[in-house]
Amino acid sequence: MPKYEYLCRNCEKNFEIIMSMKEHENKKVSCPTCKKEQVEQQLSTFYSKTSKKS
Ligand SMILES: [Zn+2]
């Protein structure tokens, strides 16, 4: 199963969740540390870091 990387906007912690793609579509991800849903998915795991420049 794919691994998804998230950053919590509330406590600014990085965490990883392993789940199926279907779960990923339907599930609300919350931070394991503060339990908030203010999380942002990090795409660096799947896409090349060099491809995205800000
Ligand atoms: Zn958090």
C-alpha cells in the first residue's frame, strides 16, 4: 500500500500514514499528535523534488 506523508499545520509535525488509495480518497486524515484535521499532504514522496520549484 502507498505511504502518504503529511504535515500538520497545527503542531507542524510531519507524519506518515499507510493506507490504500481508496482510503486516501475517502478518509479524513488527522494528526496523530494533536488530532486536528488541519493537515497538508506532502507530495515529495511521490514526485521528484527537483520538479517542483516555488
Ligand atoms: Zn498536529
